[in-house]
Amino acid sequence: IAQLKVMKYEKKYDLLMERYIKAFDNYYTSIQEIKKFIEAFDTKNNLPFSDEAQFGFSVSPSTLDKCMLCPNYYRPDVDETISSVIGDRTVTGFNVEAIKKGDEIGSENYLEDGVPFIKTSDIMNFDVDYEPDCYSAESTIYQLEQEIRCGDIIFTKDGKPGEVAIIQEDDKIIISSGLVKYRPENETERYWLFLLLTSKYGKSYFKKWFVLASTMLHLRADFFNDFKIPEISDYIRDSFILPLKKAFETKKKCYDEIIKIKTTVEDSFTNPDTDLNI
């Protein structure tokens, strides 16, 4: 820290800084809006699943027998949570052809620049970190054949299963083996599935199929066969899907503004003739 050199602030940056701060504030406001719709969805459905519920269970030695070690998903509140959302509506499941699990490239292939290598810790603010700690060579993309595109849904299956993001850029990235990519057929399915996965409904499914493997929480493959996607009602479309789409679009617009201003300011340090009127 003592060696950190900070460029002197100049008055010519005033207007850019005003725009930057406004974009920054609006970016996080949009995130709060997204969280608000998730909470409203949980409240509307009166879901009984408790946020305080713990993974696993404990028993006293005196009660241990061959019938005692039951999996977490036999708890009645999980079934109640799922049933309360489904009701008597028609349901579908994941399109298995649209599912792609991530790959591991090995730490020996990590680079300081190149294609971002996204790990489970790089999901943040319902998107991925495009400036992560690790990168990989572009040739790796073609070897793995992942083809991550704008609009894909990414969620974690290892470590902390249930972190969800929507890819909002067409920039090339590589996802690690702890992540799963799902390509929705359209925008409506994208935001509906995002809402289901991030709500208590989705958390119930994630908790239902948790297992402990090699000291780490892991999502079993049964999850993909078991997950039920209820049909979309007019109420769901108007009250949740369309507002979610708008919030995500605002978030992306603000993010682009932040990056644009940041790049302009950085360029101006090396080139004093940089046009600041962007």
C-alpha cells in the first residue's frame, strides 16, 4: 500500500465523475430491484422454507441405526415449498440438450490475461466477473466447445450450489467444472427460470439434491431430472418477468457506462489528448 501511486485528480474529470457516480448508483439500484422481485415472488407464494434451515443433520449416538441416516430432502418443508408453487399447473423440466457442464483447465494453464476463466467464486451481482483472477488461452475455448453466449444462465453445482447468473455479454469466457450453463429458448424462459432458481423454490431443489463429496457440497445429477418448471401465468409475466427484464437491461446499461468512463480516464493518463466528451 505504501508503494501505491495515485494519479492527481484534475478538474477536467468533474463531469465524467458525476456520470460515473450516477451510473454506479443506478447499477446497484437495479440489483436491489432484482432482489426485490425475488423476495416478492417468495412472499406471494407464501413459501414455508426457512432461510435458517441448515445443510445436513445431527443425531445422538443412542439413536443411530440403519434407518436413521436419511437424506436432507425427506424434510416435509421442502415438499411443501415445491408444491406451493406448482399447485395444479402444468410443468416441464430442463431441456437436457441445452445443459452444458463446465470443464477444468488445470492451474498450469492459468494466464494473467486472455480469456476469463470463471470459477464458482466469480459469480457476482447475478452476472460473472469479466476480470477474474485467472485467464486462459483463447485456443482453450475451441478445445472445450463451451460456446457461452449472451442470455445463457449459469449456476454453481459445487462448493456453494445455487448461485445464479445471467450472461449479459457476448465476450468470450470459459466456465469451470463447478458451473453449469443452461441456454433458454427465449427471454421469457430465461427470466422465469432465473426467478425460480434464485427464489426459495429453487433453493429447495438445490437443498434437496445436495450431497457431501470429497469434503465439498456437490449437486447430484438427479437435480436436472427432478426440477419442475411451472407454466407461466399472465400474472407471473406482467408482475415478475417483464420487470426483471427491465432491471437487467438497466443494470447492463449502467455497467457499460462505468466501463466506458473507466477506460476513458485510464487512456487520458497515457494520452493527454484523449477526448473526455464521450
